[in-house]
Amino acid sequence: MEELVYPRERVLGTLTLVLGITVWGLLILGTVGVALVVLLVGFVFYLFAQSALIAHIKGNGIELSQEQFPDLYAQFVYCSNLLKFQEAPKAYILNGDGGFNAFATRFLGTHFVVLFSDVVDAMAAHDDGVKFYIGHELGHIRMKHLTGTMLRWPVLWLPLLGAAYSRARETTCDRHGLACCKTPEGAGRALAALSAGAERWKDMDLKAYLLQSRQTSGFWMSFHELISGYPWVSKRVARVVAPEAKEPSRHGLAYVFAAFLPYAGRLGSGTGLIILIYIVFATIAVSVPQFSTYKVKAHTTAVMHETRPVREAMAAYYKMTEEIPTLEDIGVLDALPDGSHLSVDASNMTLTVDMEEGELLFVPSMDDEGHIFWECNAGEGLFPSQVPSYCP
């Protein structure tokens, strides 16, 4: 069954899993376990949301069985056995209100495959059209696509990577759908119905549609596919009908632009752009104050080193005379080369440096042996984070 797995899925699946687990580990360690609490809260929300979906399926759908739609059930069992399922998942048919789709889901260890009634009706004239959709969704279950998302979640938004992994999964599942069909042409026509619609798929020229996939090599089509979780349908049809054929290459410049747009899953490329804008503004909001703090701290650190001879002279004068010196007493000018003004408090010998950004205070203290030490403090206009953590 390994031939049913698209090669890129193995590589991308391993890469996203390793990166995802690494990021989760860093988040848990970096937040001292807070990320675990967030993860638990997220699971509770997921549990309630998923339970609502399952309740909707069971309450409004019709479960396939030997008594209920036996023809569909027989196709479902056939595909399950062909794909070597030890136990076939639950299968339901549901009114899609015009939606042309099928999906697989999982709740508390039980797998479900749901076929929309529009798909079933549209494929009524197709010998094994429904089998393609059944096999595709069984592919998601067989490949454990429904259970590995949480571990990979921290990195699935990454540009190019998240979308590429999603497209690879869809291609793998198309191969599973193909395995359930009698011919590649039958699988391709069933898949092409996503484009042609419920009736027109019967009359479409499949060969002409395969040639249409060549158009995907242009810049805009390449770009929008690179940020999408699904390959173009024309390309998907080509892959199941003629898997040995060489695929059209993508435009190289499209990779450059797509590399800046986060993957937003089924929310669409517009949401990816919103995420990108948010990341940019969030980065600016964080980095600008951090840069400002770094810039000020670099200045206060320079001032600390420049005033060291002044403080040493003040300490020596005090030990010799037991009097608090003035700047004139130690022969020091009241300004530094950068224009910062120096002043000494006559009551406690605190040296104040009036900088452009604010006041930096050097407060003296004496140990039992009479040695004078200096402590750097933030005065008016400065924050403690902008002051050196040590003060020699």
C-alpha cells in the first residue's frame, strides 16, 4: 500500500512533525508549563465543537448499512477492505444543501466518513464515482491525517511548508480514491466533477481537461497554488489519470512572493495576508520598544564606563578626607564628551548623570572594611530595564 502515498507527504510529514514537537517543547519550557494549560483549554473547545458536529451527523444524517442504502454500503465496505481496514469506519449520507463534498472526521477514537447527498446523486450514472470519494476520505483516516494535526500545529502556518504538506496529503488521498476505482479515467472523471458540476461531468472532454493543467505554470496560478492547501483540480485529475506524465513546473518568482505569506488553511489566502499584516505589526510593536530600550541601555552602559574614573576619584577623596567631594575638588569637569551633565549630591555623594534620555544615578555604599561600592539606579526619565545590571 506504500504506492498510494505521495512521496512528498512522507518528507513533509516528518519535517512538520519534528518541527512542531520542537516548537511545542520550547513553548512549554519557555512558558513554564503555561502552554500546556492553553493546550488543555483548546482541547476542551475542540471537544465541544467536534461533539456538535458528530451530533449533527448522527441526528440529521442517515447511517449506511446492509439495510440502509445497501448499494452505497457495499461500495463503502469494498473500499474499506481494499485499503485493508480491520474495521470499517462509520459511514453516513448527509444533505449538503447544494454542497458537492465528502469529509472524514474523528471523535473520541471513532472515525466517520460523511458523503453529501449531492455527490451521491451526481455520481449515480458513474459506475464507481462514489468509490473515489469514499476512497479519498478513507485515505485521510488510513494516513492518520485526523490525529497528527495538533503536534504539527505550531508550524503549519509557515509559508510554503504548511500549504505544501496539505497539498501532499490531498494527493495521497486522491491515490487512495484511485485505488478504489476500476480505471484511472473513472477516477479522473469523478474528481473532475468538482469543476464540471453534478451533470456536466458526463459530457466533459477529459483529454482536453488534462491539457488545461499546463496553464498552472504561470506566475499567478503558481503563486495561488503555493499558498493553497489544495492542488488545482486540473492538476489533481492529471495526477490520477496519467501519474507518469511530467507535471508543469511552477513559476520560480511565485516561490519568492509565496514565502512571505503565511498559510491560513481553509480560511483562504486573504486570511493569510491578514496574518502576515498582523505578524508585521506585532513584530514592529514589540521590536521598536525593544530597540529603543536597547539603544538607551547602550548609552547608559557607555556612561557607566566613562564615569568610572570619576567615581574612583570620589571614593579615594572620601577615604582620605572623610568629606564628600565636589567635582572641582577632584578636578573633573561637569560634562561628559556626549554632553551629559554631572552633579554630586552633597548629602550622600550620589553622582547624577543628566543624559538626554533621563537621569542615571550612581549611589555609593560602604562595606565593613571601608570599601566604597556603587549601585546604578534609574532616575527621572529612565526605566530600570534601561540601566546596566552591574555597576563596577
